Amino acid sequence: MAQWTKIVDLDPKIAAVMPQQRNLYYGGKWHEPEGGYVDTYNPATGESLGPCAEANARDVDSAARAAQKAFRDWRRTKPFDRAAALRKIAGVLRESSDQLGLLDAANSGNPVREMLGDARRAAAQIEFFAGLVTEIKGETIPITDEVVNMTVREPFGVCARIVAYNHPLMFIASKLAPPIAAGNTVIMKAPPQAPLSAYRMMELLDGILPAGVLNLVTGGRACGEALVTHPLIPKVTLIGSVPTGRAISKAGADRLKEVGLELGGKNALIAYPDADVRRVIEGAARGMNFAWCGQSCGSTSRLFLHESLHDEVLAGVLEKAKRYRPGIPTEMDTTMGAIISKAQWDKIMTYIDLGEREGARLVMGGKAPDDPLLARGFFVEPTIFVDVTMNMRIAREEIFGPVLSVLKWRNEEEMFEQVNSVEYGLTAAIYTSSLANAHRAASRVEAGYVWVNNSSSHFLGCPFGGTKQSGNNREESIHELLSFTQIKTINITL
């Protein structure tokens, strides 16, 4: 099954951008998988979007060997030549952003209006890392007049990057840049739920890099396990769930692999009595990432409102949330997409049922929309619970869905204890007009990325990553680039 066969009755605008290849890409060529094929789906309509390669351990071994072979020359390629290739990739992605965004909307369920920007954001990140190639520097260490000691940063070799389904193209494209810029070769594993944009990306990029520098595999658990355990792959990174991160850490430990993890979150937005109510309302609605159905690790899914402004903010958030209405993701006027799969939809609905049974009060949503046009897809309305306490599972566990828990606080010390009582520590948002409150709260919350009077936004160059069970990586910055290098010490006696 080397090429895609047109699906009868598929929306013409989606059919027009479908990748022709559904195989594995390594060593500069497309290869049919030994592991066979598995269908991928449109989560908004339930229709099949055709078969996709399912890599097994033998397929991964072939990809790893091709990448290892390419590494011998790529590591010696001049930094500016590596940067030039990356900039060319960025240009192709920017030119192709419309078709890649439409593919992601059809395959991941996220609204096309939002996904159109993902390729451009990926291009910006690639250009950012291309500009940092000369910052992969070592140090000189004073010893004596007769001895020079210096360090250099060298690439690991073959790196594997496993990415999530909520931003399929943006993750698969932007995450290839740091390892390649640092002189590694890379095997990218696309999300099995939404691999189509990755195939199309590789069709567009074919020939820009030397064979074996950039490789793509698709598949499920067997593919991921083979990447993590392969002896030719010394470094693996993941954007994904905490259970998957733990499994990768355990498997990688057997070979002392470098493992980088950007995992889930149960993030808090804290509103002080002196906060600008209008900004809190806007930040709470935006921070939930309702457009993505809350399928974002950084979503501020716990809203801690001081009792003095609780009712006013809640009323405003309920009103703001009305602008997010589930719809067909490939339509430009859709403001909220679909859940990625039936399994994830079932999980979300289970948590909504748990919230009600544990005593939280449902004030918005909590069900699939009534629109008959959406009956075949996996949709959930924006859902908001109030009277939530920290002994409830909806307040402690990551749902990865459009479910917001609202908690009321009075005592600051007790509030910090509640905020920090979960195992996650990815992001937090603090709203206050007091600089003292802002500094104190930012130092007290256990999170790797903290906004003050803002939420959800990322800024290229600012390290993003979590603490506790939310991971150990710092991405979108020079720290991500340097994490794909290892330090060698060179001691010279004159």
C-alpha cells in the first residue's frame, strides 16, 4: 500500500490536501511497514481517512540504522549549513500552512481557524533554532600556565522524539529542529491518532536534508517501545501523558538513555481580591483552551477565585464560554472542535459523571451538543463545575477535556496548599494588581511556567516545561537546543 487511494464521498477540500504517501520515511526513501496498516479517522464525523503505516520493532530498527549511518556525516556538517537547511524547511512549511492546517483539523478535530497558525508557529521555532547554531559553545577552565582545559558540546547521535496529538503538525515540525541543529539525526514519531500532516510534511520536505537525517515513523505502542529500547538511540523525548512518561523513563533506564519529558498538568489560575475582574474572566476562558476542547497540557483547569470576586468572575466566565460552540473542525466559523477519539470522549464523560456524584455543582455543559450534524463525532460542550473541593477527582486528576473546576478561597496559605497538593506542576496563572502578591504567589506555586495577569500564551525563547510529575524538559528556548548535546572535556598539557 505505497500510496493513498481516494476515499469515496470525502469532502473535496480535504481530499485535495491528502498525503499520497502513508508509509514510513527513513534513509531518504519511503518504505512499506512490516507492521502493516491501521486506519486513521476524522473525530468530528467518524469517517475513515484511510490506512496509515503501523511500524513494528523491525521497522524501527531499519529507521535507526539509516539514521545512525547518516549521523557520521551530518555531525561534521558546518553549523551554518545545518542552519541553512532548517531555514529552507521553515520556508516550505510557511508556504504550505493552509493545507497542513486543514489536514490537522480533519484528523485531530481541532478548529481549522486555529490550526492554520500551527505551521507558521512551527516555522518560527525552526528559524529560531537555526539562528542558535553558533551558541552551541563550550568553556575554557583556568588550570595553570602549562595546561589548557576546555569543554565542547557534541551531539548524541540518533534521537527519537515522540509527540502528542493536540498539535500534530506543530509538534512534529518544530521538534525536529533542535536535534538537527545540534548535529544529531532524528526519528520523529507522529501521533497515531493524527499522523496525516506528518506524512504530508515529509512529502514536502523530501530532498532538503541528506538521506537519513530526518526520519518519520508512525504507529502505536509497539513502535514507541521499540524507539525507547533501541540500542542505537541514546536520547528519547516525549510530549504526552504522565503514565506514558513513566513507562518511557522505566524502559529507557535499562540502557541509561537520556529521557526528556513534557507531560500533563492540572494547572491553577489564581485570582486575588485586587485583580482586574475583566482580565480574570478573559484569562480564565482563554486559559482553558476550549477551542481545543481543553486538550492541552497547559490548560488552567482549576480556577481559584477569592470569595470577594467569585460570583462576578463566574458569571463572566459563563458568558465568555458561550462563544465556544462545538462544530465541524474544517469549517472556518467553528470555535470549538472535537475530542480526538471515542476512548478520550468516554474518559471525559466519566469525569463529568464523577464530578456530579462527588458533590460538585454543574453550571454549564456536561453533555454532547444536540446538533444532529455532530451526532457521529466526539463532541462535548464547554463544562464548568462550581462548589469544587480538592478531595474531588475532577480537581486532582488531569481530564484533558473541556472541564473547568471552580474553587473559592479566603485564606492565602490554605489556597497555596490546595494549589500545590496535586502531583502536577506545569503551569500556573496569577491575577493581581499588587507586585508583592505577584512575586509571593509566583514563588509559592509549584509550577515550571507562571503567568502574571496572562494565561495560555507562549513566548519563543522563554523556557517551557514543568516540575514534579509534569516533566523534566525545558523547551522552546536555548535550553532545548543544548539538551541535545553532551559535554566533552579536553585537557591539553602544552
